[in-house]
Amino acid sequence: MMECETCAFYEYDEEDDEYYCSCYMDQDDVARLENSRSKKCPYWRNGDEYAVVKHQM
């Protein structure tokens, strides 16, 4: 299962009033991701700023 809601690339667009993935992927990357048996996104990055700060301490 994709965890887009916690990803740093998951951004809100006020103009369209919806969320989208801002990670740059070409058509081959998207097709590979959609057809993959693994449901983990290789581009996922933790978007929790508090977790990043805790790690730096």
C-alpha cells in the first residue's frame, strides 16, 4: 500500500483543490511503479519534519 499522505512529495495544490505527487517521474517510472508487485514507492521520503529534527538531535 502506498503511503502518499506521509510523503514529503505529497503536496496540496490550492488552485486545483487537490493533492498530488510532486516527485519528478517520467512515463517509464510511472509504468514501472504501477506494474510493480511491490507496493512500496521507491521515491517515498518521510515528510514528518518532527521526525527529521528528532533524528538530528
